[in-house]
Amino acid sequence: MTARRRVLISGASIAGPALAFWMERAAWDVTVIERAPELRAGGQNIDIRGAGREVVRRMGVEDAIRARNTREAGTRFIGTRGQTVASFPAGRDDTGGATAELEILRGELSRVLFDLTHERVEYRFGTTIRSIDDRGAGAHVTFDDGTDEQFDLVVIAEGMRSRTRRLIFPGVDPIVSKNMSTAYLTIPREPDDTDWWRWYTATGGRSISLRPDNLGTIRATLSYPTRGDERADTGDDDSGRSRDALLRRFADAGWQAPRVLREMAHAKEFYLDRVGQVHLDTWHRGSVALVGDAAYCASPLSGMGTTLSLVGAYVLAGELGRSTDVETALQRYEDILRPFVERAQDLPPGTPRLANPRSRAGRALFHGVLRAASSRAGRRLTTGLFRPPADTFALPDYG
């Protein structure tokens, strides 16, 4: 009997466990490592659209995901007096809607995928890769505890700011800034909160959003413009510098800013990140490949991040299962998926500035456009306004 090939996957969020599922079905021995000491339960709302919906159907977890749906009713844009400027109900098909039909918290989806795979896949938490020695026919990996192992393939399924990616592409900075930063935090739900995603635009390019979840809390964001060359703190900030800066920046923003800033002072789940995309000329080198945000993050502005992760994992595993030659399979993965990724990363002109006007006049114009688009006649003319290109990809059939 031929020995099963071994794959090491670094990252246990979305792309990693999804890839683990398909690789195990393709008869590979799968090990998943994760930097965090346990499965990360946090995270904001994400959606699954188009081809991504078909992937989860083929995995048999669409009903499990639907059971954990945030049940967000749709999106409402809020004016300066707290009034609703325009409403857009949640989508009713696989792709459409600012709020997709299938919305779920990142941590909830991660749990669904982990539960699906952990009995047949080895997970190691609190583990990272120290070095990768690609020896042509596989990769020799040294872990942070000093131990080492040989794998036929290593796949980096980490986030946009992947540290392990630097081992494969040293000196390459593939992140393209979208000149915006966003702070994410979870705050208590109050009686006046609704099941709608409420999006408020202040002047100065600032915005505040409040989104319901299925856990009885509210997921809040504070977004603001940043220059491409401007330094910004990112990640979990224990020093308080980022929170202090946000207090100053949003002090006069209006609407629910006082509430969000008050809760931010002691929020346990707080994350600040620069919005960006990842652009690489290739997603593999030797016996190492990239999948998901580490390879081709399209940014939260695209509405396509989770779908790209799920579809990318499916195609990568499918091609590896179809060919005994790893290099051929990795090149096929790129050739098949890259056109879809390029469409996803091609954001509408003016994004994100048009949706985050700096002046009162700009905000008035933005609200006027939204009112027109949300009218009965406008909806017929603007059916693609909140419709990412998630259904422009036909999934291969790998049997």
C-alpha cells in the first residue's frame, strides 16, 4: 500500500479547517496548527455567498451554519438625528444583499468547521512554525518548541498579516492599503437595539456601525480614514494607546459614539486593523502554498473574504487530490482560482471613500443616493449595488 501523504496547515480559523476537511477526504494525513492556545471564539459578522454557499452545501454544514445565523434583518443607514435614511432588507438568495442571507460570526463558523473535522484531523494549539526547509520533495518544518517533522506539503492558512508567509516570501510586503482603519469590539445589547445592521456616517470620513449577533450582544465598529504612509497600531492593543486615540477621534462623531466609546474602555474583545488587500504574483513556492487571506485577502469592503477562503480551500484540495504531482496541482489551483480572486478584489470605484464622506455636503449626497437606491424604483435599477461577484465562479467537480 502507498503511504498517505502528509500536509501541515497553519491556521485554524476558516480556510484552515475547511482545507483540512477536503484534504482528509482526498486521503491525506492532516495536521492543523494554531498560534492561539485554543479555538478562537471571537470575531465579527461574516457572510457566505455564491460559490461559498455551494462549498458548505457540499461539506454538509449549511444547516449547521444556518442554525448559528446572526438573524440580521438587513442594513439601515442612520442619519444625524438617529433616523433611518435608507433600508435594505437581507438578501434572499445565495449572493445578494448588504446583509447576506447566511450571516454568521467568525468564531461560530470556525467552531462548525472544527467540529466537522477534529475527529479525523490532528489539531495542535499554541504552536507556530519557526522555520521551513523546502527540500524539493517536501518540506522540513521546525516548530517553536524546537521539534521538527517532515511533510509532503505545508499550507499557510493564516490572516492578512501572516507571519509565517514571511518565511516563504522574505522581504515581500504584499499588503495594499485601502486607506482606512477599523476598530472592532463587542458591547452589551441594550433594549433600544434592533436586529438590523445600523450604519451611521459622521463627517471626516468616520463611520460607526452596530450589528446584532445570535449571542445576545452587539458587534460594533469604528472606521476612519488613514493615509497609505501613516503608521497605525494593529491587533489586540493592551497598552490603551489605540483606544485613547479613538476616544479623541470619535469624541464629536454623534449618534451612538458616546456609548461605543464608553464600552470600549473595558471591552474584552477589541481589535484594530488597517483595511487592506493581499496581492501576490504566486500563491506557492516549492512545497509550500497559501490559501485564504494570507494569499489573496480582498478586505472586508469586498464582502468576499469568507467565500474566497472556502472556495480556495475546495479548489486547492481538489487539485491535490486529482494529481500525484504537487507542483502541477498547486499551479492548477492558481490558474483556476486567480480570475475569481481578481474579480473579488476589484472594488467599486471610489471605495471606501464614497461611503465615508468627509464633509456635510458629501454626507448629504451619499444619503440622497441611498434614499433613491432603496426606493421601489431604485431597487429595480440597482440590484447589483450590494451584490459581490460571489456567483461568478463555477465550482469544479472533484468527485
